[in-house]
Amino acid sequence: MASSLKVEAEVVNKGLVALAIENTLLETGKLTCDYVLDMINKEYHSYLTDCYEHPEYLSTVLKKLYGDSYIEIVKSINKQLEEFSNKKSIGKFLEILSK
């Protein structure tokens, strides 16, 4: 039972992170969102939901596309996930994304 709850919590956390990323990217524009997701897919054969376990994928793509301006996108993702940052896995995601 405890294992089942842990799996469910991870699914919820993954969804929260994916939603925060997508919302932030959509704020910059639909084409930008599509382009970032396409680059993650082409370079890492991954999807938005994979960024939860591999935030370095998103970080690398954002740095390539935006240079130092990627920090503004990361700040927006951080803000959207702020109330969940006390969860260990989301905190770790944010920490790696911010590097």
C-alpha cells in the first residue's frame, strides 16, 4: 500500500512539473513551446514529462535557445512550483534546472 502511494505521489509530481513547464513555455508563445519540445524530442528522444526525471534536458535546450535569458524561464517555472518545492523530488528538479 505504501509503495502504491509513493508511485501515485510521483505521478502527481511529474504532472505538476510538466504543467509548470508547459505553462511557462506557452507564456512565451505557442511556437516557442513547440520548438522547445521538438528540440527535447530530437536531441534526447524524450518528451515534456521526461524532464521531471531529467531536468538537464530542459536546461540544456533552454540555454541553447536563450543563452543567459533562460534564467527568466527558470524563474517562472520556479514560481509556479514554489508551493511544492518542499517535496524532495520537485526541489531536486528545481535545483538541477537552475544550474
